[in-house]
Amino acid sequence: QVQLVESGGGLVRPGGSLTLSCVASGFTFGAHTMTWHRQVPGKERELVASIINIGTHTKYADSVKGRFLISRDNRRNTLSLQMNSLKPEDTAVYYCNRDPPLEASGGSPYWGQGTQVTVSS
């Protein structure tokens, strides 16, 4: 079955950096656009960045443009998000997914467990 495992989150001070990783399995990773999203309790999940299947084109939310870098390794089914110049408003749980989002058995959307990023002094 499909699986997404995010890691790399943690507590970092404003201005610091973190690199998130997502290991995917159960689908043809290299055939799809992949995305990073984030969610703060009480708010809707927000699309942060996307990268097409061959990695040559990327898009970013305005709030992270110039600070975050999305990349992928199709040989290792791994998606990464390098986050620099972090701000307190970047605090959220970060999730990766496919575009369109993966489906769990029964057709409901599938999301991994996410990784918590906390930016605080």
C-alpha cells in the first residue's frame, strides 16, 4: 500500500535552517509531481512547494519563496525541503504528498504522519 514517511522536523531558532525528508513507497514516485504542505492547528492545510516528476520545475507559496528549496531523488523515492531563514510563522506540521494526493483504501485522502517544525527563540 502507499506510504509517505516525513522526517527532519524539530525546534529551531528564527533565522535557522532545517531540511525535511519524505520517503515514498507504494506508487510510481518518479512519474508524479510531488508537493510539500503544512498545517497549523485550526487552519486548513497549505500548499508550500511543488516539483514536477523530473525535477526541472518548481513552484513555491509566496510566503516561502526565496527561503525554501524543494528537491527530489527519484532513485531513492525521496522528496526534500530545505528551509532557510525560518520564521515563527513557519511553525506547522509539514506533510508531503503526490499531486493529485494519494488515496488510502476506500478512496479517502492519504496523508503521512507529518513532521513538526517549531520556530521559536
